[in-house]
Amino acid sequence: MPLPRRSLLALLGVTGLGACGFKLRASQTFAFETIAVTPEKSDGVPGDIARYLGDKVRPVAPGTGGASPDVILDILEDFREKVVVGMNASGQVREFELRMRVRFRLRSPKGEELIPSSVIEQHRSISFNESAVLSKETEEALLYRDMQADVVQQLLRRLASVKPAARVEPVAVPAVAPE
């Protein structure tokens, strides 16, 4: 029984996507088993990262008998700002730009930098109307939450790109007796 035309077109589309290297984003695998996120017990980006990683998160200074984390993610800066970018002829604000900047680094407990200090930035434009102030405040909060989710996803992709440290095995060199 021949395939219907729609099924044939769908099959060709899927085959074409697979042939070009397209693949769906899978869950990320990390080169570490445990991680500490600083500042600990924080809202914002550090809190979202800790919630996403769940059981992998350990304190930086574990209690007695606790194992130290494999890596430490330092959130050095989590900055938000609102900048006026547009005004009308009478000097009233018409448009804002919301900006979010997160500076971070990933290091080992010994202090080796696995990812040097890096910055992830997000920008969103938002129009302003003084007759709808409450709705614009709600829209601003939603945009900041969306930007934070984007930053967290970018940060997780960067953490997943870290390769495990190559372990160098000592090579036994045979001793040569002088002749």
C-alpha cells in the first residue's frame, strides 16, 4: 500500500533535517559530579542554577566528613538596569531598554580556572505608556524573568562545554646504569 503524500513529505523533511546534522537538544552532561554555586542560598541566577542542578550542588566548605565539590561556580556579578532609550517631543519617556549582565567563572577547589571570568548579557526593549503603568511593571518583571531564564540556559551550556581534566599518569622510566 503506497504512503500518502503527506506522510512521504514528512518523511523527506525529517530525513533532510537528519542529513544536515540537526538534532534536538538533549539533557546536558557535565564533566563533574558535584558543584558548588556561590553565593550560596541566593535568589536570581545562583538560585536558579542550584535548583536546576539539584543533587549535584554541594556547599563550598562541607561539614565534617563531607566531600568537597569537584568544581566551584562563582557568580561574580548579577546586575540589572533599566535605561531610557526613547523620549517624545515633550520629554516624556516612551521606551526603555532592560539589561541584565551576569559575570561568572568556574574553578576547581584548588583554584585552577576552568572557565575564566566571563560575561553573559541580555537586552530587551519595552515601550512605556503612563496610562498603563501597572501593566508595564508586570511586563517588565516578566521580561526580567525571561532574560534570567535565558542567562541560566546559556550558563548551563557553557558548563556542559567544559571538558574533563586529562589525568596524566606518571610514566616509569627505566634506570640506565652508567657504563
